[in-house]
Amino acid sequence: NPGAKLDPAIRCRKRRSRKDTIAVIGDDNVIRENVVINRSSTAEGRTSIGNGNFLHEGVHVSHDTQIGNRSVFGYGSKISGNCILEDYVLLT
């Protein structure tokens, strides 16, 4: 979606270099307007989103978060950094 942002400029004390960080997004995800997905905060970390998830408008996925498969994140949901959400999560 044109309004979604993958790792906009954020302030994180741990971050060393943008090229050392990563976000991995699987297949068949629906990412709506104004969704923000932050990459990992360090080279050792990882932000990952599995397959078949639906992220409604305004969802924010913070650094080093791991999301499984087939989950739905409702309008404006915020996921803090360093979280693990397994498969089939419904967050509203």
C-alpha cells in the first residue's frame, strides 16, 4: 500500500547503522494505509512478519517484533518492541 512505511526514521539508542538491521515480511500479507513496520534495532535482532496476516490501517509494529502466521491486527493497534506474537492472533 502506498501509505505504508517500512522503517521510517526512528530514534533508537541501540541502533548502530541502518544497513545492519533487518525486517522480513512473508507472503500473502495485507498491509493497509499508514502501517509502520520498524526494522530491528541491532544487527543481531530481527523484525519478522509471517504469512497471511492482515494489518489494518494505522498498525505500528515496533523493532525486533516477531509475528507468526494468519493473524489480524485491528485499526490503530500498536505492538511494542521485542514482542513475540504466535499464529492466529486477533489484536483489536
